[in-house]
Amino acid sequence: MPPPPTTNLGYIPPDGGWGWPVVFGAFMSIGFSYAFPKALTIYFKEIQEFFSVSYSEIAWVSSIMLATMYAGGPVSSILVNKYGSRPVVISGGVMCAVAMVAASFGTSIIQLYICVGIIGGMGLAFNLQPSLTIIGKYFLKKRPMANGLAMAGSPVFLCTLAPVNQLLFDTFGWRGSFFILGGLLLNCCVAGALFRPIGITSKSAQKQDKKPIGEEKVNNGASSEPSSPQAANPFSGREPAKPAGCCQKVNKFIDISLFKHRGFLIYLIGNVLMFFGFFAPIVFLAPYAKHLGIDEYSAAFLLSILAIVDMIARPGTGMVANTRWIRPKIQYFFSFSVAYNGVCHLLCPLASGYLGLVMYAVFFGLAFGMVCALLFETLMDLVGAQRFSSAVGLVTIIECCPVLLGPPIGGALVDAFGDYKYMYYVCGAVMLLAGIFLFIMNYYNYRLLEKEEKEREKKEEDEEEKVELEIPGSEVCCESEETNEKPTTAEQEA
Amino acid sequence: MLPTRIPSFVIAALLATLSASHFTTGKFSGNIPTDSPIENEEIRNNTSESIMNTTIKNIIIKGYTNPWIKENLELTHQTILDLSCTLTSLPDLPASVTGYWKKDGKEIPGSQTVIEKKDERFHFQNKQFRFPITDSSHLGNYSCVFDLRPEAEARFIVTVPHTEGREKPLISYEGDAIVMVCKAHSHLPNGWTWYRLNGTERNIINATLNPEKFTTAVEKGKKASLKIMGLTQEDSGIFWCSAIYDIGSSEGRIHLKVLSYTVPLKPFLAIAVEVLILVSLILIYEHHTKKKQTITENGKDSEHTEKLTSDGSNGLRDGTARHRNV
């Protein structure tokens, strides 16, 4: 097991203890966030007949909800930076509940767009980001495992919400179901209650190192600097002169200096590319199966197989990523899983008959789970737990575009060629390209990080010769975590 | 069968005049269709039956199948059925066999025919013996039977296109509105009726008489919808939509349940209470453990600072170690 690294959090995360209930809370929050918009589709046929609208108009409800959930990322990040995870998740849960209850009394489709789509979407955004952030605060050594377990919430909730929704619909109709779903979403508040704030309290802050750590809670100071937003000029370590004013003000809320972070940019570009081809294959799996002549129930069963494999793959990937061989080079593992996804899709048209599609579903489920489990772990690995909340907000709002455009573009491809295989080829090629891009860029990034690390160590040794300082545990294992923070920690000590 | 032709022609004429009068008095609540069906009926009245379309269907019986082969025939207009069966792939076929027709399980008298074996198969078709379909009494199961030991049979199920209602109950709430949709299978019906059954009596739902409560609409002829506003408990029950064709009608069934608002409120309150309890439990537990922690912390204050400084010195030691190594 690698030696405990520094985290720039200013404390050593528990890696257990209350961390596991936090993982369970994150499991619930993430499950609701990802599974809820998809599970709502069960009501669409009925609502479509009730309001006499076309299917695409009703499908907008889900799309708006998903879009708002992603676009609300930065807002969520700002609030988490300011108030911590717990209040944001609880208010998110209340927002979702109010949105669904209001929607149950809706009299027009526009009201549904606003209530379910926008308000509900924002509520889910307030659930997603804080859950991811707080895992980084509670775990370090076992963080990939914790991430994998938490992300497993999505397929588990999808598998349970779908039959529950059907049952609610048969018993209560769509209005009653929306009303009760509002109640169910209140459970997000339970998840929020579990998100006990952690970090340096004011007492231990005073005791530690005589350095002005700053605010009482570390998650408050998550803007540009790990510990001292007030102390040194936040940008002194990075750029010599920065126009003060609006940029610095924005930076207090959300860390847009991340756009200068090399690892962050690599992650962003690779992921944007990947998401174009990520969701379309799932959306079209059942129609493709029906197109090949498979009956409706078997086609739906393919999706169930995918979900079950996904459920197992996510914690499994977390465990594998936690091992000491993979953890230091976790970016390679992520690029491998993205590329593996691409290969799966490229081989899909070769699958003939039901058995071939079942095998494809199994491999695809595995690939999908791997990517999802590592998706946020790699971001945490690149930018560090401190800046993660801002990073995830920025990433989700930019990813909003490919996530929403992916399935319609896939659909356009299917319509244009009249065959599903070209869509699979395109998606496979896109993901393979993204995987290769990530692999090459991360290789380059790791090399640069090693170089920077060596320079930093040399600098530190030179400084230690001059001044006796208390350096809290400067052993590094996950070098990529420190990245551009290195010069600034040196700056702090000076 | 000549004797049966004349009565059916008369029946057709009667039916035509009856349905014509129905359309003109506007009894049905659906959209009144164009005049062409009425015109066609009247033309048929005046000309001979040979103008009617002939529907030709054949079933091939290959050996003894279990169950017997069935073919569904969905008809919308008056027609003459020219049905035939071909029997093959049976061992020890005799040179000739007797065949007859059954309607709804009962042998049609006079339909016995002797069929000669030709090319190792028996083709049972009688051009003089065809089935006119002019009204709903002619619909049913027509079976051709080969009189062998055991019998070989094939069945033609002649119906009007079925209408799809809704299998699962439709749930709505008091004061709300609901839209019920019925879909006709494949062909355009002449009209639609909505009614409820009161025992055996039909209460036809008349939208023109009650426009604030009922609205009917027909979309492209194939989908009929009934919108009921201001639902009350009395509206709970089974609704029937009937698609009307020249030769009969087919029904779809929709079960409506009207609930009061308190029904979903109970589970909602139950969940809300559960959430409140869980949240309070978690927060109380947290408060409790924090209290314990601060008590022990205050006791171990000095130890705490020592630990921190030792941590620092650890780092320092490591730093110096590195320094030494270099």
C-alpha cells in the first residue's frame, strides 16, 4: 500500500469510519441523479395522451432535466465551496420534492417542463456534485473503491426505480405517482444528513503549524488555494501578474484558474470527445435488437443484462483501481477503459443473433461500468480533492453539450443510413479516438509531472538546507495530485 | 348455395337502408364520415351481388398439426369469401376423400364434397360454394374438414378488425380530466360509439348533449378519443368504445378508476415521516458523537499538540533522510 500522501486538504482523510455511511449517502444521491430522468420515461405515453402532444415534445422533459442537471454544475460547485456539501444536498432534495409535487398538479406541458425539467434538474444537480466532492474529502487511500461503490448507485437505482415507477403508475396514475415520487426524492435529504462536514476545525487549525490556515472548514477555502485564501496572493505561485478584480472575484466562488491546469484540460477535451459517443449505443440497443428481429421482451432484457453487469463492474473497477499497481497510473487505466468501450462498439455489428447481442451487452456493461467508476476518480486524481468541487462543476456544464447531442446525432445517423451499424462504427471510432488521445496526453502529462516533481524535490532540499521547517508529510505517491500546486506549497512555506 | 343467396341479398339491402338512416339522423357521436360508404351501399342495393369484392384465402395443411392451423381474416366491407384448403404430406392418402365445411363448429348442410387426389394433395375448393359476408351474423369460424380417420381440419376466423382499448385500468382523480383512447386495428371504421353498460343496457355517451363533460374526437379515423372533464366517483367503471364497420362492430374496453386526492397523500406522508425520523436520528447521533469527541479532546489536548508536532518532525525527519540520501 503506498504511503499516505499529502492532500493539500490540511488533514488526513479518515478512509473509513464515518466515510462508509458517507459513501452510502453518495450512493443514494448519485443513484437518484442519474437514474431518475431515465426512469421517468415510463409515464410519458400516458402524459402524452393526456396533454395531446407528440412524443418528442414529451421527451423534452427528460432532456431538460438532464441538461439542467449538468448545466447546474457550476452553481452547485459555488454553493458547495461556500456552504459545504450537507446544506446543498438537503436543499437539493427539498427542491426535487417540491418540483415533483408541483408537477403532479400541472395542467400543461410547459408547466411540466418548468417543474420537472428545470427545478427538478437543479435539485438533482445539487445532489450530484456535492456527493462526488465529499467522497474526496473522506477518502484518499481507498478513494477509487469509494468512488466505484458510490457510482454503482446509478444502475442499482435504475433497476429498482423502473419497476417501482411501473407499480406506482398502475396504482396511482401519473399524477399520484409524481406526488409520491416527490416524497421519495425527500430521501435525498437523508443522504444529505449523512454528509457530515469534515475538515480542519478552528481549534486544530490554530494548533497546526502556526500557519494561518484560514477559515474553520477546509471546504470553505477550496477556491484557488488549499489553505490560505487570504494569506498569499492566490496566483503568485502560478502567474507573476494577474489583473485583479473580476477574475479574482469569480475565483473566490469557483476556481476558473483550472482552465490553466494541464491535467484538467486534457481530461476535459478527452471527455468531451468521449461523451459524443457514450450514451447513443445504450439508447439504441433495444431498437437495434428489435431491428434484428428480436422480440420486445428479449430486447428489454438486454438492457437489464447491461445494468446488472454495470452494477458489478463499478465497484469491481474501483477495487482494481485501488491496487498499488494501477493507482499511480490510474489515468492510463481510464484511457484503456474508454478505448475498450470504442472497441466494443466497433465489434458490435459483427454480433449476429441474440446470443451475439447478449455477449455484446455483457462486454458493453463492463466497459460502461469501468468508465463511469473512473470518471470522477480520475478528475480528483488530476486536480486534487480541494479543487475538485469547482472542477466537477466546470466539467459537467461543458459536458452538457455532447451528452445531449450524442443520442440525437446517433439517431440522425441511423435515419440517414437506414442501418444501425454505421452509428456503432462512428461511436466506436469516436471513443477509441478519445481513449488514444487521453492515453498519449496523459503519458506526456505523467512525464512532465515527474520532471516537475524532481525539480520540486531539488528545490525543497535546497531550502531545507537553509531553513528548519516543519513539513507535514511530504511523501508523495500520487504525484499527479500535487501537479501545479507544488510551487505554491513551496511558496507557502517561505 | 343458391337458396341462401337471395335472403342474404335482401338482408344486405335492409342493412344498407338501416345504416343510411343512422347516418342521416346523426345518432353517432363520432365524426360523420364522408358520403361514399352510403353511396356504395346504395349502388350495391341496385346491382347484383357479383359487384361485391371476393376475398380469396387458402390454408395448406401439412400433415397433422397440433393445434389445427388457424387463419385470421379481418374484414371491413361486405365481401364474398372464397375459401379453400389443401391437404398434403399425410401418409397413406386414399384416392379420394370427402370434405365438408363447418361454421362455428356446426356442419353446414349440403357442403359435403368429394375431392380427388391430385399431385399427392387434396385441394378442397368449390367455386359454387362461397360464403357471402354481409352482416355480423356471417362472422365466425369457418372450418374445412377432411373426413379421414382422424379428421384433418383448418379454420378461418372471420371477424371485423379488433379494437384496442386498454388492458390496465386508467387512474385519475376527482375534479381532473381524462382522455381515453381506442385504436382500430388496421382499417378505418365507419364511425365510433362510446357507451357504458348498465346491466345489459347500453348508455350511449352523447357528447353533443353534454359538452362540458364529454368531448369526442377521431384522429385519422383510426384513433377515437373520449375526454371526460370534471371526474366524479360515479364516473368510475368500464367504458366501451365501439368501432363500426359495414358488417359489424368491434368493441374495446377501458376501465376507469377515479380516486380521491387522499389516496396518494397517505404514502407521501408516510415517506415524509420516515425521512424526518431518519434525518433526526442521524443528526442526533452526530451531535452525540461530537459531544463525546470534544470531551475526550479537551482531556487529550496536550497529547494532541504533541502528536501534531511529532507528525511535523516525522516530515522533517523524512526530509532530512532524503537530504542525507542525496
